[in-house]
Amino acid sequence: MGVVRQLRQISADNAGIDIAFRSDVHAGLAQRQKAIPARWFYDATGSALFEDITALPEYYPTRSETGLLRRHAAAMATAIGPGRAVVELGSGSSTKTPLLLAAIEPAAYVPVDISGDFLRDSALALAARFPGLPVYPVEADFTQRVALPREICPLPKLGFFPGSTIGNMVARTAIDLLRNWREALGDESLLLIGIDRIKDIGTLERAYDDPAGVTAAFNLNLLERINRELGGTIPVENFSHRAIWDDVHARIEMHLVAACDMDFTVDGQRYHMAKGETIHSENSHKYGPRDANLLLRAGGWTPLATWDDADPAFALILAAA
Ligand code: AVI
């Protein structure tokens, strides 16, 4: 009971999320290169599939980042100090977040996630594991401006943005997000952010097109979600998953590829796709050390320390407001 009393739910605007999904899908399907923002992957099914991805042998980012947190926890704790409210952008995985929380003696934990069910479960698990820690889950889209719980206002904050999720945004959007969170977290804040590095194409493409087909199911679930939530008639079985490295933009692109000419409707609106045409569903940008630091500086953060893994290359960067 003690644990449950410490959980707070900031009211979720489900109607708003629904309207935004609908308008992103229609706008994206009307474009010449059809494209739907990657944030819509994460309904309950998509979040569960993403957790499965993180356990795949080919998907190195989670393992690398967890290894960095394990190996460098003491150095990170010294650099961060105790007594901060940890605000995590995207709900914590069952392994990564506890490693950080156990190392740094936080004053509160605020997971922010768009997927309410997933957020509730992971917040409950975290609160059970750290019984003295106040946990304030916020069901919200962290790419938008988010009101933080009143209770953490007086505390210095640590933004925790693991998993290289920043890579899912194009640079301009990433910089806007970093600036928004710089403002929301305040002058005394720190940011600990996971950044995936550029590496050999084979390693990258295998990480996003695994032989077990979990990433394919994750990608295709976006179409299932459109059918489920927006009354779509998309013939999902006529699509396949593609993940390719784009050297110009230094990113993995995921696409949903039409296997034949087809017509379908979403919300009663008709769409046509020709055989071979794609819906661009995700970018996953990778950054060299210099580019990562430039991105952070452009977003209003000063890099203080970097902990990185060489093979496969991945980095955790601590930055100050
Ligand atoms: C959440 N994000 C950092 C993942 C990535 O690596 O870009 C999403 C993902 N997409 C396919 N596999 C994993």
C-alpha cells in the first residue's frame, strides 16, 4: 500500500492523443513519400514489441547502454550527485533505470511516457523496487511541452533520455526537444543522454532487420494500429518491413513496402499505393562524437562527460544546462 500511495497520475489527454494520431496519419498518407511519425509505434502492442527488440542479440544499443551504466555507475554518481528528481523521457526499462536510480540516490522519479498502460506497469515495478522513492508517472508525449508535477518543482533535476531515442528525430526536431527540456528542467539541471554512434553498415542493418522478424512485427503493428484505432482497411499482409542505412543522413530508415498495387481507406478516406511504394515509418540517426556534442550545444546543453563503448559503439553523455 505504501508503494501505491506514492504513485501519482497526471491526467492524460487521450482525446488529444487520438486527434494527433488521426491527423498525422492522414497528413502522412497524403504526401508523395508517405511517412508516419515513429512516435505512433508505441501503443501497448508496440511498446511490448519494442521491449522484445531490446532483448534481441542483433539489437546492441540496449545491451551497450546497460553495460555502460553498470560499469560507470560510480563515476556517474559522483558527477551527478544525490538529491535530484530524475525525469525520464520514455518509460524506463526493467534493467536500465534501476541501475541509474540505485547509483545516484535520487529524491524522486518522474517517468514520462505516451503509453499509459506501459507507464503504469513500469512505474509500479520501479516503486516496488525503491520503496522510499516518490514516483510521479506522467502520461504524456515527451516531444511536446509537458507540465511536471508540482511536488518536484523545488528539486534540482536530472533529465534521463536513454536508448538513443533522440536519434529518432531529425536534427531540427531534436534541437527543439533539447531546448524545451532545458527550459522545463531549469538552470540547475543535468541531462544524461544515450547516443548511438555511426558504425559498420552490417551491424546497423542487422540491428533493425533481425532474422526472428521482431522488428518487422514492430513496424507492421503501426498499420494494425491504424486499422484498430482509426477504422482502417489496410491489407497489412500485403506489406513488408525494410530497414536500410542512408549514408547521406547518417541514419537507418525503416519503411513499410507495398507488395502490390492496392486501395484502402482510413476513417473513410481513400488511399492508393502502387507496388513497391513505401510508407517511411522511422529514422534512427547515428552520431559521431563531434556531431553529438554539437547537437547538445545547439539544444542549450554543455557536455560535461562521455562514457562510451567501442564495439558496438554507443555513448552516454552527461550535459549541464
Ligand atoms: C526507440 N528507438 C531508440 C529505437 C531505435 O533504435 O531507433 C526504436 C527501434 N526501431 C527499430 N528498432 C528499434
